[in-house]
Amino acid sequence: MLKAILPDVLPCPNHIRHEWARWDAFISTLGPRLTVRRVQAAGASFLKKLSFIDDGLWGFEVIDADGYVLAFFLIRNE
């Protein structure tokens, strides 16, 4: 979901409002290894490399130009 309210309403990423809510978007992917390579090739800024980013979530986190944190993941036990 993307939104634009007014030109004078600036973006406010979740982690600025609430440290415990660091993700602004979470994207399920069936192939985190391939996705991480594509995102890396595009020059993304990584917050967390490919690993368990949370309980049962195998993936990675990037931060966009506005400071929003995007998590790409696959649900996995181990």
C-alpha cells in the first residue's frame, strides 16, 4: 500500500514512532536467496542480511530512501 496525503505531510517510518515496530512493510517471498540477490544488485541498503529476522521468518531487511524498513521473508522453522 502506498499513500500520499498532502505535500507538507512528511513520511514517518514505524521505527521512529515505535522502536518495537521496525517494519513498515513485510513481503512474503518463496525464494529469499534469489530475492536478496536481486535487491542487492539494485543497490539496496541492508539493515539485516539474509538470516532469521524474527521467530520463524527467514529473510532480510532493507531501508528505502524515505527511511521505511521493508522485510522480505519466508516462514521457516529452521
